[in-house]
Amino acid sequence: MGKGRTALAIMGAVALAAGLAACGEKKEDSNSAAPNPSASVKQVTKDDALAGKVPAKIKEDGKISIGVDSTYPPNEFLDTDGKTVVGFDVDLFNAVATKLGLKTEWTTSAFDDIIPGVQSGKYEAGVSSFTINDDRKKNSLMVSYFSAGTQWVTVKGNPNKINPDDACGKSIAVQTGTVQETEDLPKKQKACKDAGKPEIKVAPYQKQSEATAAVASGKHDAMLADSPVCVDAVRATSGKLELLGKVYDSAPYGYVLNKDQKEFAEAIQGALKALIADGTYTEILKKWNVQDGALSGTPGINP
């Protein structure tokens, strides 16, 4: 998220019911192909060499405990049973874990509680569309695996004449703890102040789904979020919303690990490289229609 969650035919109904959300991708638009959550992906098998690099403490119980904010489709969100976390982030990290001979245990958490949870040992990893930035790298290791930017969404037809470059005086919804809230909007707020214009009325929400639903209902003028999520929000609300402006500030997402888990980070990096090399990575991204965010280079650790 700048943070980051899902899906289409299935998702469309789920997203509306749950108030899903987020924002679009580099080259995508609201007419792009729908995700296909039921699409099959080649079976991933354990790589003994990579599994051997996993620290003993991590593989003691044979699983990785993961903190995730499951309100961010198509990246991570709850399936129709209201319990199972699904999405492209989930599929990809499950594949990473399988390469390492491990299972995954996904636990839903408030987005801004995940990194502290990793630091305290509550989770062994944070997988939730975390944009890699200097602040997050201070106390965590981050393994890059995807790239997304920020985009805006407003009500269909833009009746409130929202301009992403000048939202002064407008009511803007955003998810708490995302880079949109902590970095982007403060810069725009300062620009409004410096120009002597009314301040932006920032409306923070704990869940991205709540922010999306509030904008769709007309409560706020617009929202901004990660690009893949915005595209899905437009699709899921059946035309109530539309993308606004271009994607900007594209940056890599990273898996969050404790600062002392360098060996684990290297094992995950190796698994990602293997999945990219054998085509599984691309298959998973295409399944969720987020292939425009594929890494252009090699996965890095705290890049």
C-alpha cells in the first residue's frame, strides 16, 4: 500500500459486499481483463537447496506466520467464506513458501500493526503490499517482488471536478498507514497551504474497503491508493467509480522481515528468482491481471 488487495467475476460481488478497494496499475485501465481467481497455475515443488538456506528457527514448525491486511483487493482480501485470505500476494508468497518447503499461516491484522508485529516476533513475515521506503527499511528487511504506483479514484463522471494535482478544499479518503497517507497527502497539503488555498479534508480509514465504499456512496470526493487496487475498485463497484489521472510514484513492494533475518531474506529472494525463472511468477500475476507490475529487475533485499 503504497501500502496494499482482489478480484473479478468472483471478486466483483465480494468486493461490493465487503466494500473492497484500492487503485490501478501502470498500464491498466477500468476496461482491462478481469482477474481469474480460479485459473490454474503450474504446481510448485520444493527446492532442497533453497530449503536448506532457511534458518532452523524459521522451519521448526514447518510454516511461516504472516501478518496481512485482508482488505486490499486484488492483492489480499477475504474470499467468499469470509475467512480465507486470497489474492495475488497470497498466491505468490504461498509459492515462495512451497519452494522453501514451508506452509503459510495468514493472520488478518490492521495494516499499521503488521510491521510492529514482525518486529515483536508475533509474525515471521509481513506480506501486505508494503511499498519499500526509507522509513520502513530502518527497522526491517524488505525483499522486493512487485512494483506499483499511486492512483486516484472518484465518482463516475467526476461530478466534483477533482484534480489530483490540486485537491485543496476537497474531501479525500485514504487508508491509515499507507504511503498515500503518510507521504503523498502531506506534500499535497503543504502545497495547498503555501498557495493560500483551503486544506485537503483528509478522511483516514482503517480498512481500504471502507475508504472505497465511502467514496462510492458519495461521502467523499475521491480516494487515492495503490494502482492495482484502484483498478479493482472501479471494476468491483460496477461503474460507480472511475480512475482519475495517471499512475505516479511507482515503487517496489517488499516482503517485511525482522532486521536480524538476513538468511531468511536471502532464501526468499532465491525462491522468487526461481519462480521468475520457471515462469510461475508471471502466471500468478496474469491470473490476477497485475502483470504490468512485474519486477523489471532482480528481486533485491532492502533495495
